[in-house]
Amino acid sequence: MLELCYALEFIEGAATKLGEYSADFLPQHISEALHAFDAVGIHHYIDASMFSMGDPNRFKFIDFAMEEFPPPR
């Protein structure tokens, strides 16, 4: 996993907050992505925004840290 990651891209469409959805109502590809985040130690994503959530080939998550979270030891 990269220690620091930064990407810049224009994403068309309206953002939807992840926290607005129950895990039971997320599309399978979104649930799989969240499990992948958990597997690599990314656990704070409830306030992330999603774009194109209905399209498994185009969906995007964006999230900006508002405070620093030290890595687990």
C-alpha cells in the first residue's frame, strides 16, 4: 500500500455521501470495494462521497481527512 496517495481528476455527476446508505442497500461492487479498504487497513470512510455508484466500471470514492489519524502499530 502506498504511504501517501494523491490523484486529481474531474468527475462528472452529483456526489452522494456513503453514510446516507445502509450497508444492506449498497450495490455489490461498492460493498466489495469497502471490504478491500478494510483489508488494507483503511477503516474511516463513512464520510466519503461516491460518484457513479450504479456503474461498477466508473464509480469513484473521494474523501478528505479533516484530522490526522496515526497509522496503527
